[in-house]
Amino acid sequence: MSAARAQLEVKAIAGRSVVTGATTQPPLGLLNPRRASGAAWVYQSSLGGGFVGDDALELSVRVEPGATLFLSSQASSKVYRRADARFTAHAEVQPDAALAWWPDPVACFAGASLTQALHFSLGRGARLLCVDAYTAGRVAHGERWAFDRMDLALSIDVEGRAVLREGLLLDPRHGPLDARLRGFEAFATAVLVGMSGPALPSASVWPWGTVLRFGASSTEALQAQLRAALTPALEVLLGEDPFARK
């Protein structure tokens, strides 16, 4: 088993958000490019570009009071053939801090399995924009919903109170995935806490925030939907659009 942990800490210092702690273990990596805006930007990376074998990776994030972090990825999180991988992320967003969690979609290759758990804990006045997306796999190679298993869990606590607990299990043993998901090649769930969400038919509005669901016929179409719906909220957090040049 390839087990690895990474830890990331961001603090507000002299009007800017600064990465004050970052520890990684291969194959996990964290890249921190310098930006002119006040937010800290960090990109997850992985040796080999994804999960192999029985990788078990864990990421812990702490955003201190008043700080803002944009956390994304270099590319889609690939789960290679015959991998039975696990990824766990814990993010603590302290009072009046903000986190934009928006990695590229997960892509499971044929015969691969992934178990993923994302947990966000928010303090008073904290803001969160979270995007959790996945695709049908390597469609260009004829692999459409051909993975063995995908188990995704998402949980959010606000001021110590559980506000969201949800899970998704895609397993061909419950019925052929290609037939069940025909017409779609990419899906995403987006959650906004402490900020306004777009008025879309897919929006589920709660006292604590908004949950949005997206489905598209291609990964590119999904990314376009997400950007159209969420760029205004993202720019409020960061002061700019991080995907404008991507």
C-alpha cells in the first residue's frame, strides 16, 4: 500500500493570505504559486498523475481566521486500471475564513475503484465554495462508466452542527452503469455556505447554504456549466477568476 499524508495551513498576515505550513509525502504534492490577489492559491499534484494500486492518501487543511484559500488541482484526478484507491480530505475553515475547493473532476479508468471522503468543518462566519465532480472515465479510449466502483462521501459541519451528509455509490453490480447513466458523461455537486448561490432549477436552498447538482454530456460541457454558475461567487472570494487562463 502507498499511504501518504499532506497537511496545509493558511493564515492572514498583513492583509494577505499566506501558506504558513505545507508538508507532503509522495505521491502527494502541493504547489503554491505566488499571486497578486490577497488569497492563497494551492494546487494538488500527484506523482504519475493519479492513483495507482492501493494508494491511500489523506489531506488535512486548516484555514485560519480571516484567511482565504483557493484549492484546486493540476489536472483531473485519474484512478488508473486495477487501482483500489482511497482519498480522504479534512478541511477546517476557522471563523471569518474562506475556502474555495474546486479540483478537476475525478476520472476512473476501466477496472479501477475509488473511495473518497470529503469533510468540511466551518466556524462562525466562514465561507465555503465546494465543487465535487466526476466523469465517465476515458471516453476517448472507449471506456465509458467502465470502472469497478466509485464511492463518494461529502460532509459539512457549520459551527459544530452537521448540516450535510451525503454519499454516492456507483457499482455495476447494482446494474450496468452505462445503461443507467446513458446520455451523461460528467456530474458534479456544488455547495455554497455563507454566500449567495445562483438561482438554478437544480438549487436546493437551506438556512445554512445552497446545494447545486450538475450533469452534462461531456466533461467540457460540465466545466462550462460550473463556471457559468459559480464564477461570480468565486470572484467574490478571490477577487479574480482562477480559470480565466486555464
